[in-house]
Amino acid sequence: MRVDDEPAFILHARPYRETSLLLECLTRGHGRVGIIARGVRRERSRFPRGILQPLQPLRLGWMGRGELFTLVGAETSEAPLRMAGERLYSAMYLNELVLRLCARGDPHSDLFEHYDVCLQRLAAGEPQAWTLRRFERDLMTDLGYGLVLDRDCETGLPISSEVVYAYVIDSGPQAWRGDAMSIQVSGAALLALARDAMPDPEQGVELRRLMRTLLQQQLGGGTLNAWALRSSRPSRPTR
């Protein structure tokens, strides 16, 4: 198989053998792809190593069979996205999330666009926490685990902004009855996420807690390095 001129982002790059890099890439048409950039760590390489970095929009070509392919083409498609500090941590969180939840060779038709838009929003200075919640919501939908945000899963009635709900994993929201073990979230927060309308700070905290719990379930109860890093940093929550 050979693919040419495919829009892509590099999620992670690590040394592979003595002179190569193993690139984990998110591509528009092929989902997550593992690509070996052979010889790119040599002093002279046909591919500029400097462009094979996260946050750089690329067009890649690869060929081969199996789970790992060989890089045959790489060029930039736009200027790199400039981020630093908290926004850079947020971008690395996105990369880790996609790496952990998306298998190689499993295309998701809208994921690349959602990822690209999220990076553009972060780079443009849009509110980080809300930008991440929107991506997490869209990622869950892309993976086939879309959230129920607009109706009570028990009664079928529309969500009310005045009601507090318990979000039942694998089902959705239902009226909260005081169960301390349930994920408590206000109807106003659910509707904000459903309508793509930025919530107020308190609702944002509720949505962060909800999405963290739902994503952790998809991780098999595991955690992310970005979450551990965030908990050790004395700054406002974004992930």
C-alpha cells in the first residue's frame, strides 16, 4: 500500500533503532498511523527532522504493509502552531488522549477535523478549559460513545437547566436522588455542552469532572500522564 500527500499531525515521535524515528500520526483519511522515518536522525537525511514534530501541519506519504509503514514523503502544509506554557500542556494532553484511545488503522471520519480545530482554537487564545471539553465531547462521539446531553435517560423528557442530574455511565443523565457515588452534574452544564455554549465557571468544573470520569472509563480505569502532571502544578484546572 502507498499513500501520498495525506494531511497529518504527528502526535508523538521517539527514537527507533540507531538512526530512525517512530512517528505516531493522526491522519485525515487513515486515522492513527505508525510510520518509521528511516535515517532521519543521521546528519544528512532526505527529510528535514525539524518538521517532524507535533503541532506542525504536514502532508505525509508512506508505504508498506502491516502495522508500521515507511515514510516516503513529508512537507509542511502550514506554519507550525505556536503554543507555550499552559496551552502547550493542553496540546500535549490532546495528543496523549488520541494516542491512548485511538487504535492504529481505525479511521474516524471527523476526528482529524475536530483535532485540527481544537489546536487552532488553543493557538488563537480561546478559553482552554472550554476548548478541551468540546474536543473531549467530540472525541467520544467519534469513537462511538456519544454523550446523552439533551434528555433524561429514564423518562425521555428534555433536560431542564433547573434540575440536578446523575450521569449514569453507558446510559446518560437521570434525576439525581442523592447517591454519593454517582456523577452529579447540573442540567445547565449538560445543556451548555449540548448547545456548544460556553458554560459559567461552576458549570465548567462540573463538565471537567464528568468528562474525566467518562474518559477514565474508556481508558479501562487508567489515567493519563497529563492528569498526573496537572495535579502536581499549582494552576487553574484545564484538564
